[in-house]
Amino acid sequence: MGRIVAIDYGQKRTGIAVTDELKIIATGLTTIRSMDVLTFLKDYTRQNLVECIVVGEPKQMNYSNSGSSVYIEPFVRTLKAAFPEIPVDRVDERFTSLIASRTIREAGLKKKARQDKALVDTVSATIILQSYMEMMK
């Protein structure tokens, strides 16, 4: 059985989350520079069986594409070309950063940790992955 990898792609940083092999638990893995995502995924897929990649899809409240689609859509096309054997699915990512920030705050982390944008990106990727897993049930 393979893992599911979720990506919260941003212009500068990208949060990555993964499932366990049984696809029961979503766990934040890391945040990396966006320019390094493909290299990271190539290394990760050499060491782990990946069944699917999920990328957050930025939408407005009326379900139209948000402004960040301008850089996410080319990334998704490049991702599909780089990993033609792995399906790439999309998940609505509205409010994930807000939910991630709230989750971090509620976890009782100190102010400095709460301001860590990399942590927010990793938690956002985890939320995207959890949403995807719930949709697949």
C-alpha cells in the first residue's frame, strides 16, 4: 500500500504532509522552498511508495479561482509531467491557513512558534490531506 502526499504550494514555501502506509493518519512532514519541491518529491518517491499526490486548490468564496492559481496551476502541470505514474488530485484549500493558525494557537505554542510561517504551511498541508482522506471515505 502506498502513501498519499499532500502539498500546500506557495510562492516561497511549500508545506508537505503524508499519510502512513495504511492511510489512517495524516502527518505534517516538512516545509521546503517551493523551488525544491520536485527534487524533494523525487527523493521521497524513491524511498516510499506514493499512491497519490494531493495539491491544495485555491478558491474564492464563490468557487472561482483565486489569484494564487496563477503560480499553482503551472506547478500542477509540471508535477503531473514529472510523475506521470502517480495520480494528482486537487482539494479546496479555502481557510486552511486560518484553520492551521488557529490549531497552532490552540495547541498552546508560544508566540514565536505561532509566527513560524513554515509551521503554518506544514499544518495547512496536513489539513488538506485530512480533507482529502475524509472525501475518500
